[in-house]
Amino acid sequence: MIINHPLLGPRDASEFTYLGDAKLIDRPDWQSDTAAQDFYEYGYLRTNPAGEHRELWFHEAGDRSWLVVTRNTLTHEISAVEMARDVARAQGRSK
Amino acid sequence: MHDLKPISALGGVSDTIGTMTITENSGVALASVAARMGGEVATKKALKKLLGDVPGPGRSQQHDPESGFWMGPDQWMIGAPMDTHELLADQLKTLLGDAASVTEQSGAWVVFDVVGAALPDMMERLCAAPVRTMVAGDTQRTVIHHLSCFVIRQNGADHVRILGPRASAGSLHHALNGAAHSVA
């Protein structure tokens, strides 16, 4: 499997480690009234789609950047690769 | 006071195996620069002044006395001769101020210069960096015998510089020598 790194080009998947669902970027607000429930869901609940899945990969043997990879879990086809920090900043999570 | 003498990771070892020469280069002072959020523009401006240009992804910038290469988004490694720039990190911090975080790296890395005609054959036994297609200045972080290393194509046609973890200098040296023997 090849991951097309946005900065470095196509790199072998063996250079990367897998973390899981990219929803981990959406850390709940700890001051919210529903924080306990939110963190329970954030920590434990994942959808397990047969199809497109957005997931976090770490370029451990490369530039050490985190990527958001959109991968089809049935075919392993990768349709999009983004820098996780760009995704997070686009969601206003850079403060 | 004791009269303490600084030593390098492997005592400046140099081996010639077939056409390949593998030399520990203990004359490089290193410091990493990571632009802080909001300080990216100022950091790049200061680095451009220092190096002549700011190396982009997968590239290094050869310059005298300071050189640098890209490590990751908004992160660079700066190198300079140890004799004149032993306090490189302090010098960079003075230069960059609050725009970037600077970390001393001289004590974290061992530097090998690998030179010789069989270089591409040797490197493809060691790592996934495509040394045959890399041109001078191309830089890749890759894995050599489970050690995360930087491979920097130098100006000489048959020359790469390899930066590896200093704590595993002996293991990396063993890996390089083993690969050199297998192409000798």
C-alpha cells in the first residue's frame, strides 16, 4: 500500500503507523455541561464503516507529520490524503 | 577542575571497504529550529538570511558556514562546523528569539559520510531512499536497520551524509559496514 504524502509524494505504508478514526481530532470541550458523556463517546465509541473511512496515520519513518487519510476499508483504495494540522486548523482547532 | 576532553560517538572511525569509505564526521554542530505558531514568517525570513534560502520538503541547503535541511512542516535542522559553532543552538536562539523553538542536537546524532563508487548499490541494501534518483541536496528521513536516519545527498557524485541516533552509533556503523562488505 502506498500513501501519497501531501508534501513528500508517494511513500510506502511501512513508513507509517496507524492510529485510527480521524474523529480523534474533535476533542470535546472539557468545560461543557455534558463533558462526561462527550468524553465517554470520544474515548470509546467508534463507527466501523465498511467503505470510506477517515483515519489518522503518523509518518514515523519520515517527516513525523500526522495525516488524515481517507481510505476505503473494503478495497484499501485511498482517495484523499491531507495534513492533519491543516484539517484541524480548518476546524478552528489551532488556538 | 578535571581536564576533560570531548570525544565523538565512535572516536572518528574511518573504514575503507572495497570502493566505499565510511567515516564518522565529528565536526558537525547541529541544532533544530521549529517555528512557533505565528512565528513561521519571521523564522523563514531569518533562515533565508542565514542560509541563503529556506529548504523546502525533502531538500537541504548547502551554505557556508551554516547549512540546513527540512525535517518536517515548519521544522529545520541547522548544521555548522563544530570548531567555530559549538554553541550553535544559543546563536540561533539569539537570532530567532520568540519566533521559533531551538534545540541543541549535536549530542543526539552521529554523522557518517559515505563515499564511493558503489554508493547506490550499498544504499539500496540499507534503506528505501532512492539514492539513484536523488540529486545533490535531496534529503530523506528513512529507516536503516530499524534506526530512523536522515540521508542527505551531497554535492559529490558518490557521497551521502547519514545522520543517525548517536546512542545507536555502533549499531548504525555496523549496518553501514555490513552493507559495504556485501557490495565490495
